[in-house]
Amino acid sequence: MTAANVLRAERIKLLSTRMPWWCAGIAVVVALAYTALFFGFVPLEGETGVNSTQVASALGRTVVLVLAILAAATEFNWGTMKLTFQAVPSRVPALLAKGAVVGAFSALIGLLVGFGSWAVAYLIEPAADLGLASGADWRAVAGQGLTFLLTGLLGVGLGLLFRNPAFALGFALVWTQLIEGLVVLIPKVGDDIYQWMPFFAANQFSGPDLTVAMLKLEPPLGPWGYLAYFGAICVIVYTAGLMITHRRDA
Amino acid sequence: MIEATGLTKSYGDKLAVDDLSFTAEVGRVTGFLGPNGAGKSTTMRMMLGLDNPTSGTVTIDGKAYRELRDPLRTVGGMIDATWRHPGRTAREHLRWIAATNGLPDQRVDEVLRLVGLESVARKRAGQFSLGMSQRLGIATALLGDPRVLLFDEPVNGLDPEGIVWIRKLMHALAAEGRTVFVSSHLLPEMAQTAQDLVVIGRGKLIYQGTMEDFVGRAKGLGVRVRSPHLPELRTALTEKGADFREEDGALIVSELDSDDIGELAFGAGATLHELKPLTGSLEQAYMQLTAEAVEYGTGQVREVVR
């Protein structure tokens, strides 16, 4: 067992089923289509910064979260996790390799979504100020590589913790689609809690600032602070999944 | 060689495997028998490091499974043939497993040929019949050309041709000096496959030794004799003081062997149409020994043979 061997095994595993390709395709197509509709039909009164081209990145991240959860949790369903541990009884190298491979695949999708969305917006609104000039512009677009990579790790962690794909997906979708948006409605403290939600944090590093502008929020952290915060959550969940899977019976 | 020492696994307060010690020798096929729920699969999962024993150890050539480097090169195990992603082709399935232990893709094609799946190598495993899945599972076990092989119910779902194939494969593997450890519910099949036996019931060891000794325990069943001259034979047997009973127009004689009975019949002028020692079968020996240890007994009718 070497690092190269387990990485190769996890790469073959991930790319030899249809699911990751479908998820990657859906993530990119949905994100670009949404961006096209947004820039084509929503009247933007001069507020078109480069970060607003990432309006659909959260959609892409949710699809990647689904991809990563399925990549980990279905292994328990089909029994291939047991085969993996039979082949790599120390377990941790195989789980690290899975994180690395799913993370890298997610990062590639993130870069496609980031640059693809920017390109679509640029083509539709060539007059707008969408050139990649400042560091912040580059961060908003290329930064999707990082936020998607971390989302991939988060998904693998959730898959390892839940083991059951349906439970893990249910939790992730309820979280991203309901809880993160609904906390705003809690009286008094809702806005403050909202600013500590993980995917809000990811958006502050690389995404649109629509809700911030709409709710007139003053986020407590800067973009890099939010990246560190989001990254810490993802790495903690991934590590927890790894440690529990290492200890439990397969 | 496989060596289990005091192997114990409990789930809560239920003991699945209870202080189990046995060995499986090099160059022999060791059958692993036990009623449903006796703890066979749990034991095999512990052998492969998938489950942690509550106490005790199981070693392969003196090493715990988890200490093995590239374990597939030492131990090939098939616990469950359905352990595969249905959307992945047979070849890709074997490729990723081979990759973990640094085995070349060429070896994948070799084992596919060996188990007769080369023509469906690029078919999704989800479309496989149970028999094809079993062959894929066996291919997985053979990937690393290991010196120790573990199979849990390998003939399940195979057609007669497949069963004969597995039996020959096990014998060939053992003849090559490998340790073959195989569990099965199919006793007649096991009788033809295994040379040694490990029998467990309710997680405890019931028997460990050779198949011959085990079957020998079910002897003392008598000799079956058919003859058109039954009255003469009856008289001769009574004079000799032998115990016998009648069954379907034949005599079942105990305490005399077939030589004695043949001579006795010759002396009495009785022609014999049948003279057959009723040797014990694996099934009889097994039933006698495990009757007490059946987990899911059904009263009088004990259904241990699937």
C-alpha cells in the first residue's frame, strides 16, 4: 500500500460509475444556465461586480455536496467499503485518498463553474465592468476551486458519518435549502446566526453579496476569514467521519 | 496457516463468537460448518480485520490481518459476492481493488479469464446473475495470488457445473500448497470439498479435526441386507445372537460387519441381493453434533440444511 496506489484506486472508483459525471454535468449546466438567465433578464442597475457573476455558485456547490456524499455513503450501501478495508486494513490511507480524489474532482467542477459563470455573464453583458482586474475579482472566480474542494471534503465527511445515503442527502439538502435561509427569520438574533452559517461563509469568500446587500448586513469576518471558518467546518466534519469509520466495524 | 485463539465477539450482551480457537492448515481445504447464526460470517469478518474482536486473536502465518502489508497478496477473501457497485463493470471493479495493493491491470485480465468472465468483463456487475457474481467474488479473492484463501458460501447460487468448478478450484488451490478455508451450508458439497473441518454452534467450537474422524462419529448404523431367503437368514442371525430389524423388506443388522454377515449367509444357503454397510454421512454426524447447538431450532424438525 502506497499513497500512489490508494489514490489510483480511489480515482478508478470515482470515475468508473456514472454518478460523478452526471453530478458534474448538472452542477456546471445548472450554474451556467442560471447565470445566463440572471444576466439576461434581471435588471441590474450598475451593480454588476465580478462577484455577482457567481450568483449560481451555491447551486453548483449543493450538487457537488450531493456528489461527495454519494461517493462516500454508497460505498457502505454496496459493500465496497468493506472490500476497501479488506485491501487497506489500516483504513486511514484509503479514506484520505477518497477525500483527496473527491476534493480534487470537486475543485475542478468549481473552477468550471467559476470561470464558466463569469464567461457567460461577460458574453451577455459585455458593457458591464466584468474584467478580472483586482485580486478580489480573481478570488471571486478562481476561488470557487477552493470552496468546491472544501464542499467535497464536507460531503465525504457527511457520507462517512451517516453511512446511509438517504439520511446523509436528506440532512444536507434540508441544511442547504431550508435551514441556512430560514434562520434569518428568527427574531432579533436571526441575522447574526445567519452570518455564521457555513455556506453563507463560503459565499463571502467566493460568491455574490446579494443577501448581504439586501439585508444590509455587516459580516464580522473578511473573505479570507470566512474561507478559514468554512474550511475549518469542512475539515472537522471530514476528520470526524474519518476517525469514526476507522474505529467502527466495517 | 490460520490460527484463531480465544476469539470472542459480543454485540451488547449477546455473544456472537465465544472463545473460539482453531487452526486451518497449509495445503488443506478446511470446511467451516455451523447452523445459521452460529457466528461463521462474524468469525470470517474478524479474520479479515473488518470487525474487531472483543477479545482473542486470529492470525495468518503468525500475523494479525491488519499488520499485513498489501494484504491481498497474502490473503484472498470472499465474504459476500454482492459487495460491488452495480453500475461498475466487472473489469473496473477488479481494477480498483488491484490498484490498492499495487497489482497490475494485467492480473485483472488473468483472473477474469480464470473464472470465466472475460466475455462479460465490460458489462456492469449489476446485470450479473448470482452465479456470475460469485465468480466475480472469487476473482477478487484470487487477485493477489494469495497463499491463504477464505470463502464464505462460495457455491451459493451456482449451477451444478459451477459447483463442480469451485470444488476443483479449491482442491487445486490446496494442492498448490495454499490454505483454503471455506464455509458452506451445503453438507453434501462440503463432504466432497473439505479435508478438515471446523464446526461451530452458538459461537462455540464443537469440532475441529479431519473430515474422516468427524464422519466416523456417526457410525454404528449397521449393515443393510436384502435376500430372497429371508427366513433362513433370520434363523442364522438369531442363532448367532445378532441384533437386527426389518425395514422395507430388508434387514438392518447391527454389531456384525458385512464380512461376517456374508459368511453367515453363505453357511445358511441364503442368496444375497444386497449387502451394504450403512456408513455415517457428514450430514448425520453434523446433525447429531449440532442438534444441541442450533440457534433457530424449529422444534422437532431442525432446519439446518438449506
